[in-house]
Amino acid sequence: MLVRTHTIALMLSGLLAAPLAMAQDASDPFGSDPFEESPTQAPAATEEAPADPDSAGGENAGTGEEDSAAEVSASDDFGSELEDEYGFDPADEFTSEEEPEDRDPWEGFNRAMFRFNDTADRWFLKPAATSYRQITPIFMQTGVSNFFSNLSEVNNVFNDVLQWKWGQAGNDTGRFLINSTVGLVGLFDVARHMGLEPSDGEDFGQTLAVWGVPSGPYLVLPMMGPSTVRDAPANVVEWYTNPLTYIDDESVEYTLKVVDLVQVRASLLQAEALLQGDRYVLMRDAYLQRREFLIKDGETEDDFGGDMDEYDF
């Protein structure tokens, strides 16, 4: 058995230990509060218009340009923060060259499921995630995030092997062993400081893609969210490769899985601020392009400058 009740007690005592708390990074792992007013939303300061109309026009024009430049800068900074935290800028994911009918032929059904999930999230999951962020100390949020990320290394290693990524399998195995022992069941990411960086993660859906299984149409699952015809059955494999599934005490198992779900939802609160307009389309395009990014391990084709190879500089 991978986890027992005394292991949970050890985890909680480790989180509450003051010396360990001082060792944590003081920054909020989930970024700034999404409900706070962003710099781009702050009203611009107004000044009295001068008596000279010509002068007024010139000064106002200059002020407008400066405000626009400041907004663009703030937006770039916001995108950079999200890219550092999530590994990609969600704003760059909301476009696609494919035709909607090609990747989303079941849009009517998917929109109905999206509305159902969105309502459930708005009334239950999001308030729980917001409260979790507000009442949980930062060092505990970091510890909880590290704990579940460490457990996910088991699934990463399983799929690394199935995809013949032996170097990454060794890296992820080392991270799990070090953080499970020296890092106190994963509460501290000691492996990162030893040069073993975390990967973007692997799952069985990516493994099927590497094996040549086509993704199929986009599909929104009730209570589970965005998926594809290929990724939906892979969720069954993910259930059995999750170490929490093998806890004998069902109450402990489901409690930990709920905490994991709330923690993941809390980590997405900041990115949610980018969803404006048709949220269904934005989330669909972001999901599909993010999956493509993960399957290709971040490799992108860049034809820019291809015709310049014949020139030597």
C-alpha cells in the first residue's frame, strides 16, 4: 500500500512545522489574486484641459500613446508570468488554423456539457478553490502542490517507458525517489535543486498519440471537461496509474483526490482572467493546441528564414 493514515499525519505535521515553513519560497505559487484590479483595468488619471485647444489636442494625444504603451507593457508582463507558471501563455493558445467543423463536429452537445460543467464550477468548485487560496498559508499551498506533483511522477514514468523516453524516465524516477524521501513524501521539491527539473508531464493520451492513434473530434465530458475521442478512454488508465487509487481507506483516498482537484482549480484562477468573449471557443482552442504542444514535447515547426539558409553571414 502506497499511503496509509500515518503517512497523512506525517504530511500534515510536516506542513505545519515552522522550520520547514521558513524554508519555502515566499512567493505565491498561484500568482496574484484574480479578483484584484489588474493594472490594465485601472482608470487612467485625468487632468484639466488647458485653455489652448491646440495645446490640449497635442497633450491628450501624447498621453493616449503613453497609456496605450503602458497597457501593452502590463499585458506582456501578465502573459510572461503565466508562461513561467503554466509553461505556456494561454493567450497564445486561443487561435487555430483548423476549421471549427473539422475539430468540433459535436459542438451542440459539447456546448451543453460546457454549460453544465461551468455551472457546477461556478457554484461549487470555484468558490472552494478561492476560499482555499484565501485561508491557506502560502507555504502550505506550495507543499500541497509539491505533494501531488510528486505523486504524478509515477504516471509520468509509466508513460515515459511506453513512449521509449528513457532519459526522461530516468529524470522523473530520480525526482520521485528523491522528493519522496529527502523531500518528505514530496512536500519539498529537493530534486529541482539537484538539477532534476520537472517535465511538462506525460499521460496515456499522449502515449496513444505517439503510437499513432488519431485524436478524433473534440469532446467535452461531464464533470471532467475538455477532451478528445482519443483522450477520453485514456482517463481510465490514468485512474489506475494514480497512486491514490490504491489507498485502502476510501475516505482518505477521496479526501486527497478532492484536495488535489481544489488545488489544481486554484492554480488556474489567474489564467481564467484571460477568458473573455466566447469562453467555450477559447477553452476549446487552448486545450487542443496545448495537447499538441505536449505531444510534440514543445517542438514547433518554424519556417521563417528557411529561404535564407543559402546565405552565409
